[in-house]
Amino acid sequence: MLSVFLLALTLAMDAFAAALCCGVQSGGLRLGEGLTIGLWFGGFQMGMTLLGGLFGRQISLLLWQAGCLLAFGLLAFLGGRMVWAAVSPPKEEGAGRYDLSVPSLAALALATSLDALAAGVSLAYLETGLLSAAGTIGAVAFSLSALAGLLGRQLGGRWQRWAGLAGGLILIGLGIKILLGQILM
């Protein structure tokens, strides 16, 4: 079980960074918003792990490569939006808040959970209980993402523009890391 927990920590790092960016850019997440972010990231991490475990033997290399390109595209797009918002003058009060809408959170959660799909595929070949492993992965991602979102609020305040710029660049960097990982594989 320790190996599953360590895997969960590893998988949650991208989600942690993305949630931290959301919190920083928002300038003031409430507890409910932090928990919502955690639910999105944790739910997607758990779901993708289950999906990979259940259909792992049927998922082709082509689908995995397309997933990496999708993750890169989503992270680059969302990171680019954050960078643009940070360098553009705000048009109105509250315009610098990060978009916590369902489509934005779903895209970000999907992009950061594609590695959990691969983990699920590998779990299908191990003697690990898929449901308990996926539950652990989801719980760790939820906890770290909710914490990161709320921590980001503390970091954002005074340095929101700079933090938003850094957060956007981090998301773009995560996308590049995923893309390079696929190319170098």
C-alpha cells in the first residue's frame, strides 16, 4: 500500500501545481471553491486510474499519444490565458480572477490526470486492488489540490499579477513536460 500512496503523491504533483495556480490567480478562493477544485482534480485522477485499469489492455499506443498531445494543448491554452490575463490591464473589478467554471476546471483536471490513465494501465498488470488504488490516488489528489488552491489564495493577494504570470508559465511548462516525455519515450 505504501507504493500506491507514493504513486498517488507522484500523480498528484501536476494537479497540485495547477490548483496552486488557480488559487494564486483567483486572488481569494473561498473554502468551497478550494474543495471544488480538489473534487475536480481528485475525481479525474481517480476516474482516469479506473479507466486505465479497466481498459488498460485495450488502450493502444496511438490513443496514449493523442492523450499527451491533448494534455499539452489544454495546458498550453489555459496557461496562455493566465499569462494573457496577467500582462493585460484589468478591464473591470474582479477581472483578474481565474475562471473556475465547469469547462475550465474539467479541462485542467483532464489535462493533469492523463498520467493517472497510464498508472491505471500499469495497475491492471499488478496484483494491486484497482478500486482501493484508484480511491487512494483520488483522495491524495483531492487533498493536495484543495490545499494548493487555498494556499494559492494566500500567495496571490499582493502579487496576483506576477503570480498569475508564473502560474501560467508553470501550466505551459507542465504541458511541454508531457509533450517532451512522449517524444523522448
